[in-house]
Amino acid sequence: MEAWVHSSVLWLLSVLALPKVGLSAIFIISLVSATLLPLGSEPAVFAFVKVAPDMFWPAILVATVGNTLGGIVSYVMGLGAEKAYEGWRHRQESGASRRHGTHLDAGPGPLASARRARRREVAPSRVGGRWHVHIHRWADRLGPVALLFSWLPVVGDPLCAVAGWLRLSFWPCVFWMAIGKAARYITFTVAFLHLVPFL
């Protein structure tokens, strides 16, 4: 029995030491670090590539996929928050119009249509003040290409959530997210390998 436990422990340790497990660890770290949690995944990728240099491209690919999926989670959270806010705002406006005995959007006439259009134009400035307006204009101007900067520390993760809030096109956002994150992993890993050879 003791020999069986010993061999089982040795087998488990050898399985955990495989590069494949290192890749799954990189995937999990990259996924979690792309959410709003403060965690860096570059050191994990660098350490793995330093131990297994022949796994450079698989490590970059796995880290990029994990980090992009984390960005998608942030995007969906932003989209969900925006939908919840719109639902809440609609309920507030409906309640206010019922209290006053009128409905602002009642009827198919041109007056109701004009009120709806005006409310859509004013909404961004009422929602979050001038910063919301600036971010909205910047994201509208750049569109999904803005997600190329989702790799940046501090602002990158919230940028994915803002893209969801602004309902930028999903697949182009994912594409630009992946490009930016892959470029970041390649740049940082190559820099660490060549500029910090003594590690």
C-alpha cells in the first residue's frame, strides 16, 4: 500500500511538472489578470518561457487567448451594467410621468418622437458628467480600434468594460483586444529574455 501511495505521489508530481500544466496556469493567470482584478500575467509568461524556451509561441498564444477572454468578460460586464442602467432609468422616467399624469413618449405623434430623440441626445451628459461625454466621443471616433489599448495597465481593463457599456461592435472589439494583448506579451517576454539575461 505504501509503495502504491509513493508511486501515485510521484506520478502526480510528474504530471504537474509537465509544460502543459504550465500553459494552463498561464491561461488562468492571464484570464484573471484581464478582469478588473489587479494581477499581472507577464511575469508568469516570462518565467514559463525562461524554463521552457521552446514553448515561446504556445505560451504567447495561451496567454493571449486567456487575456482576451478576460477582456470579453469585462466587455460583457460593461454591457450588462449599461442594460441594467437603461432599465432603471426607463423605470424612473415611467414612474415620474405616471406621477405627473402624463407619459412623455405617449402617442405616435411628432412631439413624442422629438422628445425621445432629445432625451437620447441629452442622456450621455446626464449619465456621468463631462468625462462620460469625452470617453463616449473618443470611443465613437476610434470605435473598436480603441481596444488595441486594452493591454495598458490601469486603463486597459476598464476600457473593455467601457466598450461594452457603449455597445461597440463585439467581434471587432475582440479582434483589436487580441492584437493588442498579443503584441504586449511578445514585447514584454522578448524584452525580459534579452534585457534581463541573468534571471
